[in-house]
Amino acid sequence: MPSLTGLPLQIVAALLAVAAFAATMWLWPRLAGRGWKAWLGRLGAFFATQVTVLVAMGLVANSYFGFYTTWSDLLGTDGAPGTVVDHQPGKAISLTGEQKMYSAQGSAKDRSGVIQNVTIKGAASGLSSPAYVYLPPQYFQPGFAQQQFPMALVLAGYPGSAEKLLSLMAYPASTLQAIEAGKLPPTVLVMMRTTASGGNRDTECMDIPNGPQVETFFTQDLPRAMSGTYRITDRPEARAVIGNSTGGYCALKFALRRPDAYPAAVSLSGYYTAPIDPTTGDLFDGRAELKRENDLLWRLKNKPPVPVSLLLATSFNEQNYADTQKMVAAFKAPTRMSTITLDSGGHNFHTWTREIPPALEWLGRQLTPPQPVHPA
């Protein structure tokens, strides 16, 4: 079977689209009658042309963005989560194709937790943004009534929505399964978009010169707002951030630039530097130094290492695969680096749902468990 992202398939699809268009133009005068056969002929010619053109365009776009890298990825037949691999500083990247399946079953308890739709307002940034907060069942149980919980910020990619974190990526359900399996301490989730500026601009989670202070919102305002509203531990070791695509880039950047805010970060198919394109505008106000400061690979190579734990998820087919190898080769202690490398998978929800279970288990080793509200 030809490669889904290969040039030969794109050429064949383009030729079929051209042939369908030419056939439609040649047959159209013969289909000019008013009978039902002529009507069906025109409809068939029209739809054949449209379908072949859309398929050709879709293949080109898929090859460029890497949404689906293999046929099994497109059909959803790749189903096993990946394996977390821990790395040592200064070592070449160590990759494994081994996979293991987690078989956590759904909760049989009457209470599975609560999802609340809230608006978080930032005092330092002046920004406000909607969010979904998942409170695990332990939050309501008498045995945890005097306990403060760890928190994980979950960020969607751009232009994704927070609703997809609940539905397609099923973060609350996966979190509940990990808690019940003892792989994750009872943890509060805060699920959001990365665009906290009130508009649709792709801010790349930056404090934009003369613009919205998005990094400040996520690293200062959000932890304070959550610990001031919920029973959440106000200590860095009880906070983590996880995201996909743009959300993954933001997660790593928060950890490397603000380790006192999120000392643990997970990036699912994230990239490592902020782009300048029509969705972002000039985020850096023409300042080369500011652009460099937001380049994560540059930070690993040139900035003093910080005591944070990072998990990078990729696949052998992902566009970030080569850059992930560079990130692993560049980090130095006390920074800790782990990876998940799937045998196949593209830039899509199906791939990310395979990475979430092992990522949550990894987070379970980073977050502190619930602590007494008034510790001795």
C-alpha cells in the first residue's frame, strides 16, 4: 500500500482529480437533458470531481502538517499506549518500539468526580479565560476533607478547544482510571485553551510586548486563583502542566522559564520554538533576543539547567521527531528528561490518546499526594 504521506500517492490523486474534471467537461453537453438519467449523470459528474479534488488537497495538507502518517493511524487501528523512557544527561537518545497496554476499567463507584465550567481571572495579567475544572471523587470524600490536592494544568493545541480535552481526549476519564489504579494521586485538572487573551490570536503563551501577558496569566495568576478557590496545595511540587501541540510547547516553556510555577511538564507532539505566521503576528516585536529566549532548544544549550522534569512524546513519523532527539541530547542535570516514542502516529487526537495514559502515570511520579490543609 502506498505511503499516506508519500509523493506518489499525491501525484496519483492529483491526476485523478484532473481526469475527473476533464471527463466532466467532456460529458457535460451530453448530460444537458431534463430526464432523470441526465440529472443523475450531472450529479455524479459533479460529486466525482469534488471528491477527487478534495482528496488530492487533503493528501497534500496531510503530508505538510503530518496529521496522519500511516494508514493504520488514519483508520485508528494503532491502539497501544507508549512506554516512558528516562534519559541520562549527555547521552544519545535511546528509543524503543516496545509498547505496553494498560487495561484500567471504568469506575464502578457512584461518584466519579465533578466537572465545573469556571472563569479564571488574573490579577497580575489582567486577563480572564474560561476553563473546565475536574475535581476527582476523593475531593468529596470524608477521608480527604482536610486534604489539599495537587493540580495539573491541561492545555489544548491551537486552535483547539477545551471541550475536546473532555470529549475526544477524555482527560477526566483517563485521570480517574489512573487514580483508581494507583498510578496517579488524586489530582485536580484545569483544562483550557492556550489563548487566554480573550481572542483567537495564537499567543504561544507569551508575555507579548505591548500585548496580552499570557505567560504571566498561566504561571502566576492561575495557580493563585486555583489555590485560593479550591483545596489545592500552593506548592510547586504539587503542580504540573501537560499539553498537546501548541499546548505542549507552552507546557515545556512554563517549566523551563518558570520552574517555580510548574516543575513538571508533558509535551504531546509539541514543538520547541514559537513560530511567526498569520495566526501569531509578530510576537517578539522584532526583538531577536526575545525570540531566542522562547526557543526551548536554545535554552537547554545556553541557559543554566533548572531542576525540572520533562516528558516529550513523539513517534517515528512525527514532525517533531528529529527536534525531540536534539532536545534529549542537549539537556543537562539537574533537568530530568523522559520520552515516549510510538512506532507510528501523526499529529492527531488518536495519537495523543495513546500517549495520555503513560503520561499520567509519569506525572504520578512527579506530583506530591494530597497533603493536610494545616500541616504540623
